[in-house]
Amino acid sequence: MNQINQPPKLFAITALALGLVTLQVHAQDQLVDTFDTEATVSAWTPTWGTTPVLSFSTNGSPGGALRVEADYFTGAGTWEQAVILKTLTTAVKASDYETVSIDVKADPSSLPTTGNQYGYFEVKYGSAGTSFGGVNITSTNWTRLKWPVPAGTPDISQILIQIGSGDFTGKVIWELDNLSFNAPRVAINRFDDATEADVWTPEWGTAVVLSFDAEDAGGGAAGSGSLKASADYFTPASDGWEQMVFKHIDFDPAFAIADYAGIAVDVKVDPSSVPTPANQYGYYELKYGSGGVSYGGVNLSATNWTTYSWPIAAGTPDLVQLRVQNGNGSFVGPITFFMDNLVLIKKVGAPTLAILTSPIDDVKRTDVVLNWLLSDGATAINVNSVKLSLDGKLADTAKVVTTKTANGATVVFDDTGNEWAAGEHTWSLQFTDSSTPANSVSGQGTFVVNPYPTEGTFVIETEDFNYDTGKYNPMKGTPEMDVDVMPYLGGAYDTLGATAGIDYNGNDENDSDLYRTELDATGQNAVNLVNNIGGRWGSDRGLYTATVNYRKGWVDNGEWLNYTRTFPATNYNVWGAFSRDGRDPNQVSASLALVSGNITTSNQTAQILGTFSGPGTGGWGRNILFPMKDSSGAMAVVTLGGLQTVRANIAGGDFDYLVFVPTAPGPPKITGATRTGNTVTITWTGGGVLESAPSLSGPWTSTNDSDGSYSEAATATIKFFRVHR
């Protein structure tokens, strides 16, 4: 999968309104109430003035809302109001926050005042009812109201909402949603003038046209605007995935990303844009770094200003380059959107003594280097207290280096040169701060040691699946091009075609028509391959370096590829090289099966041997080697030998290659006893020599047969068999 142009197919959205609508909760903002359930209504009570009636509404933005009705104002020209109150079980530390905000709409059935408004609306705090600010409500659409939290505001345990006017006639009904205290924002771009738009440049995909525009989401200086991005020549959907990518590089100084909890941006799609058949305007992402790692993404669907925000994971590098990508597989165009108030959301609250990051990538068995990042609490970490255990044993302290940083510490375990067993290993880490009495933290997890380098490994490259209806190994006998003999350096199947339903299953579009020439029923490329010779573990095979390497991208559930090989007879652990942008759980998903039946026809049966699963790897083409596991979660052991066909079933993540690693053989096992005519055939696995005896007590006589299959004529005499190794 191309690291720029394919979005994740799974993502979660949580609701919060900002401007008119917001689709994700801002990291580090404190929501006082989302009003999403009926239970939230009971937390609010009428407290003063005209006593309003409170009820739950399903008209939230989105979700639920609190409906407030007051229908007996006198209209006498004296000031009248309705006030509601919520007491907070945990006080809000006001000094941590920059603004307070709430979404409000007047019900269209309300009667406006003679000034054509529905009352002066205020958010207040404390028993004295100190106001953050107020505004006359004039809109029957959802509107976000926002006021600053003044310096010196005390901790808040009571929130009051008041609406009032001197010429109410009633009835007045309004709805409330998403009451929030918001963490400070640091602007990347407010787009206050054209110079802030000029630093963005088109980079990739459809050449997007960028310009400064007067369309404004608010939040900037007077006369502020936005960045307008337009593209109008997308080709038909059958041409595959298309995107518009632009960038801002060389932030100087870089943003110290460890200081921030999230990133947010306001986006509005121009109503003149043409939506996709799914009624959206592309998958929109903010990405950082030269490789374009995604902070997060969302399908655009709103033609009003909408704020999107995503959390920033611990350990994310400082922000030097930022890219904006919007793409879809069924763009028809034109597409125009506006971008405003691109900000970083500051972390709030006191620091927490914690393990921020731990090992997440696989390591070579001869290059085991592991890293942890720790955070100070209210007092600094005591670096002398750090204790690291690996696989239940205290790590050699000479190999553990703890270094104090400005906000915590780093821990590095370096065992380079020593050989570890491939597989999953456990770690546990304990440390304290420097307070008296000391506060302590402990954590544990796993890390993966891959099989590089291991003698006798057998590799299958993803791009070298069967061709021309069940054929295989087109360069047999050619050194370094024979797929049955290692090292195989790649390229043997270049330009060869394949047959759908027999050699592969898939229906890709023309996103990356490289190396192979298989076509679908409409004559288009059916298997997308991407050159990955420069990716992580892209050319490294542990004992040799591949010179040609592609990975399978644009994966959909149900795709599979058949590989026929002559395997050296032994037991194997199997590892798969997969990649996926992001670090969310379960983004990588695949399985391996053993194929029986006629591989030149569709009459094939596939028996699952094991599965690969795990989180994203941090980028398309950034491989991690995942061990194949059995149904119990243990590393699977499979017995292979001679000419056999295996099938890779791919459900999530780009697939690069398989590594079959010889392992200690399991016990011999008799797998069958069949009779054909007057001949009895015994089969077994796991090596060893077949022996026979007239009874279980012996004597046992060797058949001198060790190839896993033995036949002899059937007789009326009882005979027992066993395998001796």
C-alpha cells in the first residue's frame, strides 16, 4: 500500500461541536456535559427566576441535548430570566483551561423579543454566579458560543446557565449541548492573512490549487481568512484511488510535540463540490514527517465549518513537516475545501509519573536494543530506582542505561551481539520518584525478537504468486532466481500473468500496476504491487539482501494469493512481513493456509495453518515481522516438505513476504492408515523410521522407511505400527 495514498478503512469518531459542528473530542479538553443520555438531565436543576422545565432531547449536535422550556414570561417589560444549575462532583481546575464553550440553539417555535432575539445567554460559575460572558441568542441553528477563562479564575464546582431579557413574551425554548472547558491552543496556522497561505505548496496526486480566501471559521484576527484547496479534474472512479496532497515543511523552530496532547483544524467543504457516491468529499488526514505518518483522518461530509481533532501519541517526534491529504477511490470532482485554525492542543494538569513509551517494533535476534520513555510526576524520577526485568529475570545492569531528561528519563537496554531466541518476550519496569515517601510506578509488556538471522530460512515473496493457471517457479535452476533455492533475490515472475480464482483472488483498481500483468474481467490490473526495496526490512532477509522486492497493497478482506514451492522437509515457525500506517490495535490481519486439490482449477481446499495479527506498524512499507500463531495464541508449528501450495489470506495491512524458520521437530505422528485394493498405506509426520510388530509388546521390526509413507500387502494377520526417531 502506498504510504501516501491509501486511508485506513477503520476509524472511530466521537462527537463534540465547535463552530457549528465538531466530530471529535479534543484531547485534554474537559467536557462538563455532552447531554448524550437521559441520565444527564437529572444532574441539572432549575434554580432561579422563571422555573423552566428540563427534558432530554435527541436533537444534539450530534447525540443528545438538554431541552430547556419556559413558557410563562409576563412580557411586562421587566427583566425576567430562567436559570439552571449543575453541581460538579469534581471541581474543574480553571487555571488549566483557556476557554469555556457550549453549543446552543433556539427552538423555532420560540417567540422572539421585540428585538428579534431569544434572550441574553450566559454561562456562570460559583455561588455568586460570576459570568464568563454572554450573548443575545438569535439563531435557531446550532451555534457554538465560546468565552475566555480569565486568569485567576478559582476552581469551579458549580456551573449556572442563565437566559434573560426585558421583553420576553414566551414561550422560549432552547437546547444545550457539549459544555466544555478547553485546553490552550498554539497556532500552527490561523490563516490571518495571505502570507500564512503562501507557505503551503502542492506536493503529490492531483495538483491541488491553493489560495488565501476570505471564508473564515473565526478564531483569528480581524480580517482573517482560510486556506482554499481546489481540484477539478479527477478521473472516473474506475481509475482507482486519487488524492490531493499539499505540505508545509521546515517549521523553524520545530514544534516540541511532547508538550501537546492533540492537533485540531477547522474544515469546510464548499457546497459546489461534487460528493462521491457515498455522499462524502474524501478522506481527510493530517500527516507529519517526510514519510507522511497520519495523526488521524475522517471522511469529509459537512459543508459548514467543522472542527476535527486527533490525539497525539506519546513518543511522536517533533513537528518539522506537515502534510494535508484528501483522497478517495471514487472522486469525480470538482472538490474544494477550506482550512482554518490549524492548532496544537496543549497538555494540561500536573505531570504524571508514568511510562510514556515502550518497545513496539521487532528487533533482530542479534541486535536486541529496547527503549522506554518515562515521565516525571510532581517530583522528578529517581534514576537510581529503575529496575528492568526481561523474561522474569532482572536485566544485566551493565546493559541498562537510564538518562535523566528535562521532563523524565529514558531507559535503554542494549544487548547487541548476543543471540536471542526468536519470538515474543516479556519485560517489566519499576521505578520511583524522589519524593518522601516515594511514589512508585510499575509496568509490563511484551516485545518481539524476529528470526533474523537464522540458518535454513525459506522465504516466499508476496509478488511471486502462481501464474498462468497454477504454474510456478519459472526460473527453475537459475541461481538466485529459483524460488525453491535460497538465497532467492527476486524478480523471477516479472511480467507474468495469473488467473483469478485459481492463482489469486482480488479485484484491485489501477493504483499501482507494477511487476505482474494479471487482469480482472474488465481488463484492468487486479493485484496492486508497490516497490518496497527501501522500506524497513524491505530488502533484508536476515542472511542475504533481496535485489527486487514488492509488497501487496490496497488490501481488502477476502484477498488471497497461492504459492507453490518445494519446501525442505522439516517443521517451521512462520513469520510475515506486514506494514500499516498508524499504531492502532488489530490493523494487521492475515492467515496462512495449506492448499489441497487441483491448483490448476478452482477446485481447491484451503486448511488454515495459523494467523498473523497485530497493531499498525507506523507507516505503509514500514515492515514488522509478525509471528504466525495457532488458535491458542502460541507460535504455530507447521510441518512442510516437498512440493506443496500455501495460500496467504490478507485482510488488513500491506503484505511483503513470508519467512519459514526451521524449528525443533515435534514428536512423530501417524496421520493415516488407508487401504486401496489389497494394499495398506501408513502415513506419518515428524520424521523417524516406521516400525511394525505383531503385538504392542513387540518385538518391533524396522520397515527401513523414513519418508513419511509406507505400503504393504494386506493380510489376515494383526499388525501394529509405530514411528521411532
